Amino acid sequence: MTANFYFLLSSFPFPAPSSHDVNLGVQQKSNTAIALKTYSEITVAPHNTSNSSEIMPNDTALNYPMDIGTVYAFIAKQCWLNFVHQMTNVSKVQWCEWRAVIRPYNDLKTCLESSADYLNYSFPSTLSEMYFVSSHHMYFLDCPLEHPPLMDPPENVLLALIITPICLIPFLVTLVVLKSKDSEMKA
């Protein structure tokens, strides 16, 4: 599926494209909208575009189609860069404190999910999961578990818990058989 996409920058919580992103095929349209291009050979923005505050391009703007997956990949990268920027404001000591990282983490999730919804793209996707796994590897890998892992009980307690029901089953079967014989004799 191929379509042209123009986004208002204010509709997504990420910074405007950098000069590095121009090499990825992103062209700055104006202060309010960007156009995403499919060609990757650009080193500078084309000069035959016009700046306007319209969401849709005018007659002089280049109009190249781009598939939804590529658009989502660009937006997901911007969501990731925003997350990394927010995490620079959190000290390394606080990376394992949920109260300190909940906002950047939630912003990443919300950005990826709302972008996917806006583009009618599946979420969670392989790309979004990759960003979550990357966040855990970069920031939360050394975090200790809040609760110690569950351990097996001592062997004597475990043996008692296993043998008790095993011994009770034959007794209960015998009791049921005797009661059923008793009720047959009375009938």
C-alpha cells in the first residue's frame, strides 16, 4: 500500500527532523508540517518546494509516495529519540526506580501506539517491540528484582506436601466404597 503522508509536527511528541534525517528522506516543509519522501539519495532539501502552513502540499511541492511501514519506522525512530532524550534527564541511579522512569517509558509506549493507530498500522509490531527491548537492554538490564525469586520449600516440607494427598486418596476411595455398599444394603 502506497500513500503520501504529511503530518503536523504538533500531533506527535517528537522534535523536528534534523539534518541527519534529511539523508533518510525527510524534507522540512515548514514549521508546522513535514513531508516524508521515499528517496534516500537526498543530501539537501529540494529548492522547488514552497513553505506553507497547509497540511497538504501545494502544486510546487514534490509528491512522492511512501508505504506505511516506512512512515511508521520514521515516527518510531523519533519516538525512540524522544525517549532517549527524556532518559538523559533521569540520573543513572534512578533508572531502576519506576517512579522516575514511568513518564519517559509511558511516553514511548503512547507515542508508538498512537502513531500506529493513526497510520492504521499493527501494534505491537516487531519494530515497536525492538524499541522496548532496546530500552530494557540500555537502561533496565542491571535493575534488581524488587522481590526475591520464589524458592522451593525445604525438602522435608515438600515431601510432606506430596505424601499427604497420596495417602489420603486410598482412604477416601475406601470410605466412598463402604458408604455406597451401606446405601445399597438399606435399599
